[in-house]
Amino acid sequence: MSEEKEFTLPPPRKGAFPPTIGANPNPTSRLGDDPELEPPLPKVKDSYGRMISTKKANMPFIKYGKWKEEQAEIEERRKRRAEKRKRGEELSDWEDDPDQKKEEESALVVFFKTLFVLIVIFTLSGKFVTGSLTWGYQGKWVQWRTYWPFEGSGNLFTEQMLAKYDGSNPSLPIYLAIDGDVYDVSSNRRTYGPGGSYHLMAGIDAARSFGTGCFRDHRTHDLRGLDEDEAKSVQHWKTFFKQKSDKYPFVGKVIHPPIDPKSPIPKHCKAQEGENANVQSDPHVGAGAGAGGHHGHEKQGPSNKRSDL
């Protein structure tokens, strides 16, 4: 009786198998190391009814076959519609006309749809990241009145109503008016709020001071008697707030009572300083009276060169 040998598996092959006849040169998946084990590609009918493989070289024939089938279906539907029309039958609404061209979206429509989706994604992500749909931006470009700046599009204020928005109440915004137009300057509360360098302009239409620079004395909308440079300065700042500044959105209009043409024109702060200086130098006026008559009026530089508004 011969002695039986113990069965052992051969060691795994390290190199690739040699190419064999009929092997798939570009296998899509590997069931093992042998390319012969690759599953065959599915077959479909071509335009002549032959079953062919779906390999890349046959794709033009397969697409042509599908196109012929679609054309044959369209022709069959066209014949059915013609027969119904010939018999005088009413065509159903659900039967679409194969000869009617389908409306395709233009590139412009696709662009605006894409832009709308991106804007929605941007605003929603801002809400999740910063808690604000505008990512914390509160300038004029997110205010609807910027895009509808017509008469009556904003609020109407009396002078008493406007005075409430001078920054003394931290729960209210800060408004500034120039020649009847009201703007929200809350984004620069440090400048226009209490203690700020231009707090005197808040809660009031101080259009005259924008031209003369007399911030203490000319807190009025009265523009009578301005010289050419002062009038240009007022117009400069009106244009600045209306068109060039994106920090201060338009809010509305302030209604002023008519100015009495017989009322005196506000004096320039320089002229008042000169009068106060003459009073102080008059030996017949007591020192106390002279000191009490001077209120420290000041003119802060050329008004059209202010850069911290």
C-alpha cells in the first residue's frame, strides 16, 4: 500500500498572467487575476436589428439605432393624428403634436436661475454662520429704499419726530437730515452718537452747517444767503449721502414749516466770533459780561473736506 502525500496549495502568483486569446483588454471589474473571468458586456440591438456589444466602438451605431426608433415613433404618432383628423375626430389634449418644437430654456434664463440659486445659498449660509441673511452687512445696498428712492417711498417726519432719533435713546436708530432727505447713520454711532464729533448733526436737518461749517450755530435747513462755495459744499454732501455712501441708507423726508422771508438770515459763525471779540475788548463792558457773551463758537475747517462722515 502506497503512502498518501499531504495536499498543499500552490503559492500565490505574484506576476500577471500572460495574455490569452479573447481576453478583455480593458476590463471594467476584476473577479480575480484571470482576465478570462471578466463578465461579458451587455448586448443591444443596432439599427439593423443585430445584437451587438455595448463596447465603446459600437456606441455610434447604438445611438443611431435609438434615433431611428424615435423617428419611427414620431412618424407613427403623426399618422394616427392624420387619420383622426381625416375622420373628423377631436384630438385629445393629452396627445401632443410630434411636429411641435419643444421650447428650450435660453441661456439667459438658465443664467438667472443659477444666479437665484446661488443667492439663496449665500443668504441661508450667512444666516447659519453669522445669524444674519446679509452676513452682518447693514449698508444701503440691502435697504429696499435704495432701489426705490422716489417721493413717498420712505417715512415722513416732522421736526419733532426727527429729533427723537438723535442717538440719546440707544434703542432707536440715529437719523441725519440734509435739505429734507433723511438718512440712517446708525452704522457710525461713534461719530453721530452722544459725544461724537458730529453729534450736533443728528436728529435735525442741519443742511446749512454742511456748507458753512458752523456746526453749533447753523443747525438749520435755512439755506438763504449762502455764497457760491457754500452752496456747492451743501450739494456735494447731498450727493455723497444719496449716491456715493453705501453706509447710510435713505429713510425718508422731513417736513419743515415754511421759512418767513422777512426773518433775519443766520449770521456766519466767523462774524459772531468777531462781534464777541469786540464786546470783550470794549472797556465799558465788564469782564463778566464779556465772558458770558462768548459761547465758544467754532468753524471746523472747509466743510467739503470732511472725511470722517
